Amino acid sequence: MSGENGKNPLNTMTLTSPTEFWNDSCSTSELSSAIGYGATGGTSNPTIVGQVLKKELEIWKPRIVELIEQNPTATEDIIAWKIMEGITVNASKLLLPIYEKNKGRNGRLSIQTNTKFYRDAKSIVAQAVYFNTLYPNNNIKLPVTKAGIEAVEELSYQGVSVNATVSFTVPQAVAVAEAVERGIERRKKEGKDISAMSPVCTIMVGRLDDWLKVVMNKKGIVTEPGYLEWAGVAAAKKAYRLFKERGYRTRLLNAAYRNHYHWSQFIGGDMSMTITYDWQQKINGSDVEVKSRIDDPVDPAIIAELEKKFPDFVRAYDEKGMKPEEFENFGSTRRTLLAFLGSYADLVAVIRGIMITDPDVKGE
């Protein structure tokens, strides 16, 4: 559906407000389409790369076979990471003109560190520093666990622009922003350049809603219909307000769409949204009015009900609801880490199938 000035809703948003959006995929076909709607970035993770590989296997299979033959002692994991790097680098080229035009603020494609490192800051940093050499317009994704927060500070000190992910809550977002500030201040004191840095912190709004619905069903909690559609929105709006009040250099990036509130309630914010291709189609085909809602408060009655019945909402909404050592045990974090680890295993299985059984791979 066309919006103002004959534009679709997403394009209208990018033309009439400071709010941006990214394509929640590194598929070149989807990213090209999203750029046409006004997208200024893109992202990848094991789930996304696995989906791209399944859709574009005929494109990437010759490269997989080539890598297997060129690296006779390489494990399937090594080949999988080479393919993930290749898919991401290839997609980053589409965004490079936006990156150059905006002097590094936009036009970035995120690449995600190994989820298995979620407890190991040194390994996260080492892989992130390597990823930072692959292409110029990157944000390096890492999970917001205790180790991840340590890595955020160190990488910010080293001049690496991070995209903190596996993040759902106000305390996680604030911890990321503070870690970025500490790292950048250390860097500035040494006279090192920070002009091209563009750190972001993701809040996976829909995954907080998902977790509270799991809790509701497990514990037999009865609440007003629709209230749980607002939990992630409430947390992300509070985080946004704190970020603006405190002048953090990190921008918020909303993700994990489950309903149109996860888009429409943030229009007008100086922030971005990472939106899957199917949700881009839903939004652009909708009649939801494109207007600023970022400063519209969530109904206090909804927040009061969620705080009364869901202790995990309190942990997510209260700035001091969790300490960094508690992040990895939060329900949304556990579920998302398991999902990413499962997606990585599925991706490796595709490589294994080609390596071991595909007749296109030359034998000894």
C-alpha cells in the first residue's frame, strides 16, 4: 500500500522521520529490495545465513565444493565459517555506497561472532577483531552476556563498531551503552580516532513478549488479552528514553517482530529497526498510519499489570532488574542462545552433507 507522497510506509518513515530500518537478512535479493524501500543496513547470524544458504544453495554450492577441495584437512566448521564470511562480505557490497555517503554512520552489514563464545570474552574479541578486517562497513554482533559486556568495552576501545545482540531488556541495553562509553573514552584519551564508529544495541522486542507468554502458559497466569504484546515495546521505549537523556553514543536497534507495534510504536525515534523481508511486505501492505509514536507512553495500566504478575518483566523493565552476571540465565537469553546454536548446527549439517556425500566433491 502506498503511503504519503506515493511512497510505501517504510519509505515514508525514512523520508519523514529520523527512524531508519535495516534488512534482517544478508540475502542479496532481499537486501536489494529493502534498499529500494529505504533500508540503510543489514544483518546476519547463523539462522539468517542458514536460511540464505537454503534459498541460494545452487549459487553457493560451487563455492562450498571449491573450499572443501582447496582445504583437504578443514573441518566442516571451518568451511561453514568461510561460507558465512563469504555470504556476508558479498552482501556488504550493496550497502557500501550508503556507508561512504554517510561517513560510516549508516550502510553497515552486521556479522555475528560464534555463539559458542557467549561465556568467553577473549574469544569474542579475537574473532571480532578478525571480522573487522573483512570489509569496512561492518558492525560486529556479540551476545549481551557478562562476557559480552566485557568484549563490548574492549572492542570499542579498539575502534570496532559493535552490534550487541541477544538483548531484550533495559538493564542489558544500559550495560552495553555504558561499556561502549568506557571503551570509547579510553580510546579518546590515547588520541585515537572515533569518527567512523557507529555502535548499536539491539533489543529483540518480540522475544521478550515470547518469553513472558511461555511463563504465562507454564504458570497458568491469567492477564488481559493483548497486554503481553506490549512488554517488549515498554522495555525498548524506556531504554530509548534513558539513552537520549544520558547522551549515549550507542543507537538502539529493534528486532524480532511479532506485531505491528514493534514497528509503529517506534516511528519518530532516532534509532533503527531490523525488519525481516516478510514483515517488510506486511508493513508496506498495511494501512497503519505513518506518524511519530516514539514519545507515546505505554498505558500505565498495562505496565502495572505486567509488573504485578510477571517478575521477569520487572527484571526486564527495571534498569537495575539484573546484573551482568545474570544476563545469560534470563529466559529470553537462554532460548535465543539455544536457537542460534541449533541454527549453527543445522548450517554445519548442510556443509557436512556436501563434504561427505555429494558426488561433486572429488574423492581421493
